[in-house]
Amino acid sequence: MKRFTIITLAAVCLAFLAGCNENGKKMQSNINQTVETIMARRSIRAFKADPVDHATMDTILKCAINAPNAMNAQSWAIRVSDDSAFLAGINDTFREAGAKSKNARMAAMATSPNFKGLFYGAPTVVFIATDDGRWSGFDCGMMCENLMISAKSCGVGTVALGSPTDALLLPEEAGYLAKLNIPEGYHLALIIAMGYPHQSPEAKPRDAGKIQWIK
Ligand SMILES: Cc1cc2nc3c(=O)[nH]c(=O)nc-3n(C[C@H](O)[C@H](O)[C@H](O)COP(=O)(O)O)c2cc1C
């Protein structure tokens, strides 16, 4: 019995010390599920064919619109599609019209043999429009980050896409753009391609030198 008590006491002390620094002070563990999800998120550019199920999308979109935003103005319009004909139509039109575009970057993209589609073949795509308000870009950025992190936490891969917003401005894409029903005074600002990931890329390096503590 005495031996058992000593072993138990030693185990408790070890467990306590494992959470202490060299001065024996209790350290706080800052690793939790949110931190892990943020650190594990990467842009996904290859997706499985199944669209993200609507119950999961509802959760993700609810998280998105619960982002902080200036004066709760919610300066965003969010359009979601997993209609394969709609998404393929945008892509096919871009391949044809983009190839003839005077914009060299767009023409190069549309004709590249490596072109994987405007949305990298994602089965679910979120289109985000905003206005020119002072804080609207921040509002949308915060909303998109909520969307992408909650997606990651649900096993859904995402990539934010700026370039395809230009593609949708091609006159030939007007019918698709009109279907997005973007409010007056708003413009398409960002697209988020979503789906179950078919790759797990490594993190790109980050420059910790961008952070400075000021005394
Ligand atoms: C506003 C914005 C626009 C982006 N546009 C594109 C894009 O047009 N094409 C693309 O492949 N990735 C795009 N990305 C994804 C970035 O390339 C990616 O987030 C960055 O390289 C860091 O990699 P990570 O997301 O895996 O950490 C965009 C990201 C943001 C935030």
C-alpha cells in the first residue's frame, strides 16, 4: 500500500512538472483546437468531385457571417454555387473568351496547358462581392477567414482566388455575372473555391520578422 502511494505521488508530481518551466512556474498551454486548425490550414488546389454537403455549408456560412465587421454593416454579398453546369459554363466561357483577350495575363492563363480551371475543379464555389466603403475590404477579409478556418475544421479545403474575379468581367461572362445577382454599388471582390481536399500541401514559409514588439 505504501509503495502504491509513493508511485501515485511521484506520477502526480511528474504530471505537474511536465506543465512547468525550468523555474517550476506553471506554464499555460496555448495549443488548442482553434490554434491547430489555423496552423494546419493551407490553400487547396485539388478537390474531390463531391460538393460540400449543405448542412456543413450552412455551418461554415454561419461562421463566415459571424465575423467581426465595422459597425456591423456586413458589407458583403455572398453567393454560393455547387451547380456543376453553372461552374463549368463559367470555365468553358473563360477558356474560349480568355484566350482571345487583349489582357496578356488572362490570355496566357486561358491557353496554358497547366490551366486547371478558374476554380481548380472545386465542386462548391463562393463568390464574394463588396462595396467601396472605408472598411469593406476588412469586413470581407475577416468574413473569408472565418469561412476558411471553419471549413478546415469541418474537413473542407478552400483556396481564396483573386484572379478569377477579373475573368468574370469578360463581356462573354456577363450572363453568369448577372446570375450572381450582385447588389447595386457592389463588385465581385474574391472567390473561394471549396471542396473535400485531394492534396495536403506543406505550409509556405512565413516571415516572423514582419512582427516587431515595441517598447
Ligand atoms: C486575396 C487573396 C487572393 C488570392 N488569389 C489567388 C489566386 O488567384 N490564385 C491562387 O492560386 N491562389 C490565390 N490565393 C491563395 C494564396 O496564394 C495563398 O493563400 C498563399 O500563397 C499562402 O498559402 P497558404 O494559403 O497555403 O498558407 C489568394 C489568397 C488571397 C488571400
